[in-house]
Amino acid sequence: MKPILVIEGVEKPGNLGTILRTAEGAGFHTVLVADPKLDLFNPNVIRAST
């Protein structure tokens, strides 16, 4: 079974990007964002996740 990460209420794009980058490094294959407080495709999310 592949691990799934569920996060809720992230407000800052940089924090979400960092979480995504860390989740990938930790081996998570799926990240579910419940009740996002920001645009998931914000350029700062993308920048922080790479």
C-alpha cells in the first residue's frame, strides 16, 4: 500500500510547496489538500516545491 498524506487549511504558498517537496522525499505518492486557503497553482507553491 502506498502512503497518503492529508493536510488541511494550509494558508501560505511557500509552506505548501515545502510540504509537497518533503512528502515526495519521504515517499508519499498522494497528497490530499483539504480545505485549502490558497490557490494550489500559485507560482510560489510551484517554486517552493522544486
